[in-house]
Amino acid sequence: GHGKLASCLRDHLQSMDAIAQMKNTPPPALQAPAAANPQVQAAAARPSKAERRAAAVEAEAESKKKKDPKKGKGKKGL
């Protein structure tokens, strides 16, 4: 029952964490100039408003997709 869900959730959180870690590390090409420019570094270290909004919109689209499958399928997807 719940054990499986919990471990699933934990895995999901870990992968989210890994993604966040990757986002927080600027690509090597950026690292040299960014070192000289603290503003660039700060921008690389946190997601911009646009990035966060895009992520939220994406998540919303995903959940909508799961709720109502493409119209051609009718209710088979449920």
C-alpha cells in the first residue's frame, strides 16, 4: 500500500533535487565569464520568474493531459 507510494514520492523528490542541482550549476562555457560577473552568477543560481512560470504551466498541462485524454480516444483512456 503506502510504502510503495512513499518510495515513489521519495524517488521523485530526489530526481527533482538532482534537476535543481543541475540548474544551479552553470554550464562550463558560462563559468569563466560568470566568475567575473556576480549578476550573471546570481541569475544562474536561481530560476527566473519566467522559468518558474514555464515550469508551473508545464505541470498544469501535464495534469490536464492526464485528466482528459485526447478527444479522439473518447473515454478509453480513463
